[in-house]
Amino acid sequence: MIKFFRLPTLLLGLVYAFTCVQLHAQDSGYKLRPLDTLEVRVFQEPDMTTVYKIGNNGVVILPLLNAVKVGGLTLQEAQQKIKELYEKDYLVNADVTIYIMQYAEQRVYVTGQVNRPGPVIIPGEETMTLSNAIAAAGGTTRLANTRSITVKRKLADGTSKTFDVDLRAILNDKNTHDFNLYDGDTVDVPEAIF
């Protein structure tokens, strides 16, 4: 009898956890990006349920609608856009729900005086900071100059911008905020000159 109740409880827990992840993504302002995998559901229209990876151009292919650009939109914005497109020509009061099944992999690159140089994966919707990236790269070596770390970032217009960041101040001064990193950033930890 006890075993009978464990399975429904487990299933209910999984549904709750999945729903919380989806709702968190809605509330977080996460913008959909190429290579995110989505499940698009239309209530009471099972033939229209689609699992699709967003293309490099930000487009998904949906039943009846064909190509719909959702890259750069939040989940709520994408749901609203798809709802409006279905209601325009095909459905009345479409109830569209989008779930992120898998996030596109985002990474930063950490080089120089760290114990494990290389790419560091940014998990899902989380924000990666300089101190987190360096910790994920095994921390700095004893030769590292933690007062002058260089972060190189490619901007949307194709140009690059370089930031000089003091990791020691971030770690030791509670008034100094950690430096946020974004997909594609390169962090270089130089060697200290003695």
C-alpha cells in the first residue's frame, strides 16, 4: 500500500518542479536564444505540440505558422506572439504554453594564471560573475596578478571592449560588486611582476 502512494507523489513532485522551472524562466526575463530547445503546446490541440531547437537565425518552425522568430523574446513575449499568430487565421482563444526543455550552452573562456584554463559553462539562466568563473577554473595560481584581470567582450556591433577588473577588491571589499560576465567573454589573469 505504501509503494502505491510513492509513485503518484513522485510524479506530482516532478510536475511541480518542472512547472517551477518554467515559471522561473517566465519571471526571470530570460531571452530566448539560438539553440535553446523549446516545447510549444497549444491547449486541446495535441497535434500542434512541437519540440524544436531555435535556429541560428532565432526562428522556430511551428504547425500551420511555419517560421516564427522568437529569438531575443522572453517566454511570455514568445507565447503572446505565437498566440496572436494562431488566432489571426487558425484558432479562437488559443492557449499557448512554451517550456524551455534545454538551454543553449553559454560559456566564457578563462586563460592565464588559473589552475584549469579553458571554457567555463554558464548554467541555464544563472548569471556568471568574474569570481565564479575563476573559481570554476580552479582558482588563481600563486603567480597571478589579481589586481589587474582583463575581460574582453565582443559587442553587438562587432567591436570589442576591454575591461580591467580588480578581483582582489571584489573578494575583500564588501562595497565592491562582482563583475558580470556574458556568453563569449574572455577572462585573462596575468602573471604578477615581482
